[in-house]
Amino acid sequence: MILTQPDDARLFRSLHTASAPLALANAWDVASARVIEAAGASAIATTSAGVAWSLGYPDGDVLTRERTLEVLGRIVAAVGVPVTADIEGGYGTDAAGIAETVTGVLAAGAAGVNIEDGTRGPEDLASRLAAARRTADRAGADLFLNARVDTFLLGLGDQATRLRETLARARLYVDAGADGIFVPGVTDPVTIAALAGGISVPLNVMAGPGSPAVAELGGLGVARVSLGSGVAQVAHAAARRTARELFGAVAYDSLAEGMSFPELDALLSAPR
């Protein structure tokens, strides 16, 4: 059992700053985490979708708590930087279930978690966040709770009032114990700046094609930038492209873009 270390928790919390936003390329297994760490990551975030896909499940609270925590523990043990875990809705239907998940996250050694509202009512996520906060506090752990607001990602509610609804949810979640607010699905600089200006804790956005660069996002007030399931999607697209080349008997050109065998083998052989 690896317990969350206070130094990791303090470091992870300190990385949330708009002057140099925390950039997270989300991992889904030990190999992806080691590759991302070697590329210069100051922290590792998991992607629930990527983890689920790697284990043969679809995304969306289908993966079990036990499988999630097993993967999380392996990743934490394999890297030397703080790790934050995507735990979807918390893998529980009540406070006791959320508490069990957070206890497992702390035992695995993670410094933070993402918990999302999805199509749930905001009061539901607020109660989950409060349960997570109580659990971490009772354990004496400085766990960074990042609350994901899915209004923009899922297109919830009236577009004309979506920003106002998002800010209202953010205030509710902060009051319930959230340390950060994650609003994926937003790329418009004006909206991002309005979110940063209206949220009292570090703002996390998800980057993708068409998004401003990390430094530009920092200038808008963003303190954390993540890629979500994007890296896993690119990896699986590469597998498909290479397989199609093979099956089409055209070429093997995609293989030239891969990391070298010795480099990957060395990453997994080196001590933490």
C-alpha cells in the first residue's frame, strides 16, 4: 500500500497557477504514464476513458472502483511525480460509497481526484464532493478535489444561460469542498476569461484542436490544462492506422513514427 505523501500533495497544489499553468497529458497505464513523465511532466493525471478502454470497458461509470484503484496504484508506484485520478462520479451512489473510493485513492498514493457531475443534478455532485472532502480531512490528507462541470461538454441547458449556470455550479461545488473547477468543452477565449474571473479557485480547461496554447490560456486566468482522453485516442488511432497499412498491403510507414524499442524498454526498466 502506498499512502498519499504530504510533499506530493503540497507540490501538486502549488502547481495550479495561471502564471505557469499545470499541463497534464492524461495517462491510462504505467507505460503511458512513464512516457509522459519522461517528456517533462510535473504531474500525471489519469483519464477514466483511457483506463476503461484499456481494460475492455466503455467510458461512463462502467469501470469498477476496484479496477480503477488497481491501475491507479500501479501508476503512482511507477512515477516520481504527483498523480491525480479521474474517478468519474466517484464510483458510489451514496456518501459511504464515495468515502470508500476516496479512501482507496489515498491508499494508492494519489494527490488529487476529478469528480464530475455529468447529467446528475448539481446538488448530487455537491454531496459527493462533501463526502470526499470529509474523508480526506479525516485521514489528514491534503487531497486536491477537482470538480468537473459538464454543462459545456454535454451542451446542458440553454446556451444563452450556460455560462451563468456553470458559474452557479462552480460556487456550489467550491462551497462543498472543491479545490478546483474543471470546465471541459470550452475553447472560446472570451468565455474562458469569464469563467476564470467568476471562479474563486483554480480553473482547469481541456485543450484540443483549436484551443489556445497553454501560455495563452494562463493569460486568460486558467491554472490547469489537461488533454482528457485525447492522448489515448491518438494512440488508438495510431494502432488502427498501422493495422490498416498492414492489412492493405501498402506500406509500413507508420511504424517509423514509433518510439524506439530500447527507449520504451529502458523507461520501464529504470527504477522510479
